[in-house]
Amino acid sequence: MRDWTERRNLGCTNFIYQIKVRDLEPFKVSCATSPPGWTVIQRRIDGSENFNRTWNDYKYGFGNVSGEFFIGLEKLHRMTEARPHELYIKLGDVDGSTSYAQYDDFKIGSEEELYELKNLGNFSGEAGDSLTYNKNQKFSTFDRDNDNIIGFNCASTYGAWWHNYFLNSALNGKYFEDGKGNGIIWYSWHEDYDESLTFVEMMIRPKSL
């Protein structure tokens, strides 16, 4: 079993193994091959996993790390609190096109801070920046409304996310196999709320200091 601080020096290939993060039980992680060296924290590929989940589900994580899953907000908090991380988001649509967005200083707050998206750093990538708008937002689920809209819970319609006022991104929304529907959104790449992405991998890696 690898300690998370040790993992940063090993590099990732396409495999799954257990890591240990402070104050948490050991858990499995999935490593990406494209691009290599990143740990996958969320994956949408076929709609086989239900992402319309409660606060506790998103806190602890759910799904199968070999397929569709979400690693868990508490794990993300502990990992990004331990040292600075980068975030890489790989996106795909129904016609096979892919793009990406990268942020060089990703950090999630604690549950007491409602898993606030505390930092993203600088953006780079071809898909456009649809996440900086959500910086400093608390996480919302259908049973925990933490967005900035009074009387409406964005997560009930668009899926759990760091929702603000407007919908720039929503990577935990409903999966539409044909790409038609208000589901998985990255607006700066596809400026159509009725066009849903069919592939997402969110990944992190410790930042080189």
C-alpha cells in the first residue's frame, strides 16, 4: 500500500491500487494513461453509475474506480490540503471529439467549509475555462442547497457541483448516451445546454514545487 506523499514520485500507469491519506482508511485510486501521471477522481463514460446522489454519497465517494465513479469530497479535501495539486479535466462528446481544461493549483475545503472550491490557480487548455466562475463556491447536492440562487437548488436539476448563479459547468449531471439533453455541461467548449458530453475524466496530481 502506497502513502499518498510517496505516490507523487512514482508516476501512474493504467492500474488501480490503495493509498493512505491522513485520518482516512486506505482507499483505491485509478491512474490515467492519457495523459499519464494523473490520478482519476471522477469518470463518466457510459451512464452505468447513478450520479444523482446525496451529500453523504459525494462526501465518501461512490461507484467503481475501474469504471464510473466519484472519489469523494472528503478524500479530495485531505489530498489537496496535504500539498498543492493540479487539476486536469478531459472531456469528450458523442462524435468522438475530445478537449481538456487544466488548472495549476486545485484545493477543496473541509466539510465544515461545505467542501468549498477554494482554489484553482491558472487555467490552460483547449476547452475554455468553465470552472473559475465557480471558485469559492460551496458544493451542492439535491439534499444540500449551497448555491447562490434563492429558492432554487441547481443540483436538483443539473447535478451535484460547485454551483454559483449561472450554469457554466456541471460534470455530475444526467448522462445522455446520445448526447442530447441538459446533462454534462462544459459551456465554454459546447455552448448549448441541450448538448450533453458523453465522456469526462477529472484527474489530479501533486504540483511540482
